[in-house]
Amino acid sequence: MKTAKQPEAQDIALVMAPESIDPAQDVRALVGGKAASLFELKGWELPVPAFCCITTAALEQTLLRNDLAELLHWMRQPTAQLPLSGDALEQAIMNLVLPAALVRDVQLFLQAYPDAHFAVRSSGTLEDAADNSFAGLYRTVLNLKTFDDVCHAIKTCWLGLFDERVLVYLNERVENGAMGLALVLQRLVPAEKVACCSPSIRCAAAIPKCWRVTLGQKRW
């Protein structure tokens, strides 16, 4: 896989592990709402499946290094018109060259769990807030095994930041403020039984040998 050739910025973390977080520090702008909650649970010493966070800086640096600064500018004023859309936007995101530091840290995390499957989960800086939930709007990719699968999922989740449903929600609910997108790369654990909160939800029960993130989601 290709990696970006530009020198790495040493002062900005592209990937953060739970042990690197100061519990007293407000990290939402760097890791997003979902990851911030997971870091908090980990700080309480609850049994959260192993994870790391691909920070908002990872997407920002990747866009800059791939000559897509116009998308980064849009993220700072997301109620403006997108500079790219449709097939052009999808091609630009899915063909991104990932920074070498990001590639290295993702590989190290995956190598620590050679027999595991993984999920890549979006963690927006504006989601799970008091005024804006963004519930169900961003993307999650499950049951990943290989490094290439994870890299494709990272780009897929990044692309979800620009989904039409996100833009509609932004225009209806958010008056101003920049937005960022971090990602949670998390180990999945096998579950023989899954209890869903509603009879209408068939998310896992119908999937043989389903893999679930067992903490950080509501379960009864």
C-alpha cells in the first residue's frame, strides 16, 4: 500500500490509545463524542473491548497531504456548499493516500490481536452533544479482518461525513461551528446471544456467528 511521502507532524497524534489520555482532559475535539465516551468508560476500569482512536487530525492531515484543502475548509464552515460532490467526492476520498504514521499505528494495533475481527466506528465532534445527537447518521463498518479491509473502512467512514443525510441534519440543526470526524478502531468479540432493545431490531440475531461490540452500545 502507498503511503504519503511528506514529513510527519510530530506534535499532533493521528492515533491515540486509552492509556495516552489524561482523564481530566477534554478530548472531544480530537476524538469525537463516541470515542470520548469510550475513553471515559475505560477510565472507570470497565471491560471495554480493546480499541484505539484515529483522531480528527488524521483526516485533516490526510486531506491536506492529498491536495484536498477545500474539503478541510468546508469542515470548518459545514453549512456552506460542498466543493465536491457525487462521484468526484467519492473518488477523491476512496483514493486517499494515508499518512505513514497512521498506517504504522493501525498496523501495530491490528498485530496485537492477530486472530481478532474489528470494527471501524465514526466518532463526530458534534455528535452525542446536548443539542445535537447525529444518531445513526455516520457510518460504521463491522467484521473486518485484514489491514486492507480496515484501510478501506477508514475511508468509507470518512466519506460518510459528507453524506446527504448529514448535510440535511447540519442545515436543520447546526447554526455554526466547525466539525471534525474521528474514528474508533475496536476489537470485536464473539457473542453467542444478543439481546436487542426492540423486536423490530434484527441487527445481529439473524447473522450467524455475529460479532458485536459489547460495551458502548445500549443493551438490555
